[in-house]
Amino acid sequence: MDFDQILAKCGDFNRYQFMILALFGFINIIVSMHYFTQTVISFVPDHWCYHDKLVNMTYKEIGEIYAKFENPSCTRLDDINGSDVTVSSKACEKWIYNYDFGYRSMNTELNWVCDSAYKARIGQSLFFIGSVVGTLFYGLLSDKIGRVPALILSNFCGFAGDFSTIFTKSVATFTLCRFISGLAADTNFYLMYIIVLEYIRPSMRTLGLNMAVGLFYCLGLVFTPWLAVLVGHWQIYLACTSLPILLVVLYYFVVQESAQWLVTRNDIDGAIVRLKRVAKFNGCRVSQADFDEFRRHCQMTHEMLGGDDKKQATLLDMFRTPRMRKNTLILFFKSMVITLCYDAVSRNVEGMGISPFIMFSLSALAVLPSSILLVLLQDRIGRKGMASGSLLVGGLFTAAAGIAIAYQQHNHNAILLACLTIAARFGVAISYESGSQYATELIPTCVRGQGVAAVHVAGFAASFLAPYILWLGTFFKAAPSIILGVLFFAGSFVCLLLPETLNRSLPTTIEEGEVFGKGERMFDFPCLHNKHDDEESDSELEKYKRKHSLIDAKQMQVESCSNGKRKQSLIDADHEEQALKDANH
């Protein structure tokens, strides 16, 4: 009896699964606020250099005075006499801000604009560096001490970084706090994602995971900018978004450690304890004989794979065999493409002729429809088809939006730009959500924490290129859209080389990962197979597992026969001894 079978007896889509999906939803809300905190606290409204004669003027009048200059936000005026103005050679030291909805951001309070605008960007760069370090560290940690402790530690790190940012006044302390905050980025999400995925019935993973992301992540994104408007100040906003993270500590008492991970660590007793708790929470009765059968299966699998003498699998093992190496490199490239484009599209909400608060919320609304579309299509066309198709569609939307913006450079149409940006965000969101589930299912359980971490690190590393790709637009407006479009199309193609995971038993070891999907062709999609073909099809992994199941059964028969022979020999010896005694008498 393998893990999926024993989990079905304990309940694989019952009360416990609904509870962890709700807790995963809460994670999505705090992660959405945490990840885009840097963007919200750095919003810069329209601003102009301060002058005493501008104090009693309206913002419209001030804008008209500065409109004649090439860089109105950073041009200092020496004197103003009606329409005649003289420019000062000195740099600006004070500014007049036209606050959006009255919100005072960190950049406006610390005057990190014009020549000092780089200071906030340094903090953003350190956030991404922290995310690379944190993702690797907590990914390795999750495979050493468990998913739940690593999840709690990473979220606590995010709280410490965001809350300490409130008290920063200098670039040095700000960048340090953003680095600490970045250590939690993504691990505070995907570790809970792994836990939920491993405890849910395979056929319900797409519905449960993507609807949780779609509803709660979208809710967090839409609510985030208006929370800032409601409190009115960046420091109060940081306090409101960081303090709820502390509630994740309570997950230690309600979320069960990954039973599959415990099995890979040969802690079968620990896995059975967790499964019994799940069964009790779900109100399911599971006999001790079922757990004993599961224990025998795990023990024999462990012995056949080398027993205690075999070292624990590491990230490097994913590159030792040809098929695992190919799949891992494709997952890396796909993550780089998706994260790079997702970050560029999501953060590009300023300079479009519309309030960044409104633009941020409107583009965030694309997350929920993308999740609904995933739920409707992913279990029909499969993971591979959805990953490839969504990257193709995302490339088309991104290229169309970029080209349209290039042609609208001198006379922005705010409505058109908003629609195209939302469309681009829609395509990228589909790619991002489908990619997360695909990578988590494809990487074997024994290295899932490290593997998923490495895939996300590759994506974060690629996101460093986003500013430079956008910078190319200063030379050729269509360059960014062309580059991103080519990357999307390349990612769409290489996804066709990955194996399908829909309704398949997921690999738990490196050996199973190597044979998983072996024999599949590039255009093998579940939606193109009829029921008869599905019944006749047999993946290499299923053959591999069945082969070892037969070996298990033979070993049990041999043990049973041996025990029977020994028992019969003892009976015969007793009979002979009794016969000798009778003869002596």
C-alpha cells in the first residue's frame, strides 16, 4: 500500500484538507502584501522643487509653470515673476508633493527623489539578493528539519525585516532591513504550497491550490494599496502588514509535517503518526492492518533503494542522470522566463497617466480569472499543455502591450494602457501559477524542498535583468517587448519537452524521477487521448513501481514459505521425539 492509497483511507479531500487550504489562503494574503511592500512604500507622486512663491498656488498652476522644462520634478527655480521664471544652478533640497489620496510614502518623507532616487532602488536590489539567499537556505533547511519549521522561520524572518524597516532613516539600515525581509520571499509561500499539495488527492490539486491562490492572493493584492491609503503613512502601513505574519507561528500546532518527507527520511513511525492525526481530524477509521501494510511497503522500498547505507539525496543528484538533468534545466529556464516577465509587468504601474494605486489594483484583478481558467482547463489539457500554452499566450499579450505603449509614447491613452497592462498581467499570471504547480509535482519528494527552492532562485536571479531590458527601450521602444516575447516563446517550446504529471503518481526518489514520463512524445496531451488509450497507456514510473511491488510480494512469499518450512520442521521433530519416547517405553 503506497502513500496515495493510505492517504485516501485517511481522507485526501476532507475536513483537514479544507483547513490547510484556508491556512494556505491566509499565507497568500500576507505573501502578496509582503512581496509588494517595497513597491507601495516607494510610490512617488507628482512633485516639483519647492519655492516660496509656489506655496499658495494650486497643483495645476505649479504643473503649468514647470511644464516648459525637460525635467520638471528636479528643476530648481531661482525666481518667479508671473510667467517669467529663472532657473537656479543649485540642486533641489525640498519638494512640493501632490500626494495620491493623501498617502505619504517613504520616498516622499525621506526625499528620496531626483538625485536620491537610487537609494530606494538599492533597497529593492538587496531584497532580491536576500530572496536568492533565503530561498536556497530555507529550501535546504526544509529538507533537513521539515517543511513546517522552515515555513515558520522564513515567515518570522519576513516579519523582522518589514517591521524593522519602519525605524530606518539611512540607506545602510534600509538596505539591511530589506535584505532580511527578502530572505523570506517565496519560501514563505512555496513551503506551504508543498505541504498542501502532498496532502490533497491528485485529482483535486488543481482546483484546491489554484482557487486558493486566485481568491486570496488576488484579495491581498487588491487590498494592499488601499490599506496604504486608509492608514495614510508608510510606517503605519508596514506595521499593519508585518504584524499578521506572526500568526504563522500557530501553524506549528495545527499543520501536520509532510508525511511523504518523513518517509524519505525513513521516519515511517513519524509519517504514520501524522496520517493517524489526519484520519482522526477527518473522522475516518483506518485499521492498524492498513498502517502495517503501509509500513512494510515503505520499509521494503527503503531496503531496495539501499537502506540506511544510502546517503540522503541532494540537489546535485538531480543533475547526475540524463533525463532528470534535462527536466531540471528546463524548469530552471521556465522559471527564469516567468519570474522576469511577471516582475516587470507587476511593478510597472507608474508613469501611465493613472494613479499607481488604481493601476495596481486593476492589474491585480487579473489574478482571479487566471486561476479560474487554470481550474477549468489544466485538468483537461494537462500540466504540460497548460504551461506551454500559457507561456505562448503570455508572450502574445506582453508583446502587444509593449508595442502599443511604444506607439503611444507621446500621447498616452490611460484607458488603453490600463487594458493592455491588465491583459499582459493576465497572461503572465496564468504562466506563473501553472508553473508553480508543475515544478512542485515534477521534482521528486526527497529533494522537493531543495529543488523547488533552486527553481525559484533561478527565477529571482533572472529578475535582476528586468530593469536593463526595460532600459533598452530608451534606444528602441519595441526592444523590451521583442526580447520578452522571444523569451516567452522559447519557454513555451521547451515546456513541450517535459513529461505530463496529470493524474500520475508523483516520483518520490531520484530513481523514480529518472523514469517518470519516459517514452512520452512532445505532443502527448491528455486531452488528445480517448479513454481506451488512457487505459492502455502505462507510464514507466508505474511499471517501475509495479515491478518493485511484485518483488515485495515475492519476498513476503519467500519469508512466509521459509517460516512455514521452519514450523513444519519443528512439528516433525516433535513427532520424532515423541515416537522415540514411546519406543523406549
